[in-house]
Amino acid sequence: MSTRAQIAIQLGPEEWAHIYCHYDGYPSHMLPALAPWTPEDILAAKEVRQVRVDELDCFDPPREPPILSRPTRELCHLYVWQDGAWVELDPEAAQPEALRP
């Protein structure tokens, strides 16, 4: 069974691209796998089957990521770039100041 996730990347004050990840979206895999990748790398991928330390396995052709006004968890896990590193974010929990509307 796939653990699906989203990676939200801030494009502007109220613009967040939500990159879909189909496999292995659980934090114990995703956080180390995302570590070498920049937000620009993930944004360029557009739609990902699986994030690995050495490769982004992407859909071909990819779908454009949805753009939402804030990070929004629609799947099992949501990851964002914060202070130079990837973190898991629970939008319903207390959010860091930078992510509050």
C-alpha cells in the first residue's frame, strides 16, 4: 500500500505549490530522502512517484501542481521547507509564525 504525501513549496505570500508524492511518504523515509533536494528541485519535478536520496522518480508526463493559498494536507503527510530544511507540517496544529496567514 502506498503512503501518499504532499510537498508544499511557497511561491508567494499566499501561493503554495503542492507537489504530489505517491510512494513512501511517511516521515522516516521522506525526511532523509528530501534532505539533499532543494525546493527548486522538487518544484521542477511537478509530480513524484517516489523521493529518494539519489533520485526523484517522477511521473512522465507530470501534472502541474495545484496552487493553494496555504499549505494544506489532503493526503497522509505534508512537508514544507523551513529554515533551510524539510519538516513535516500538521496544518491543524500550531503552525510556525512564517506559515500563519
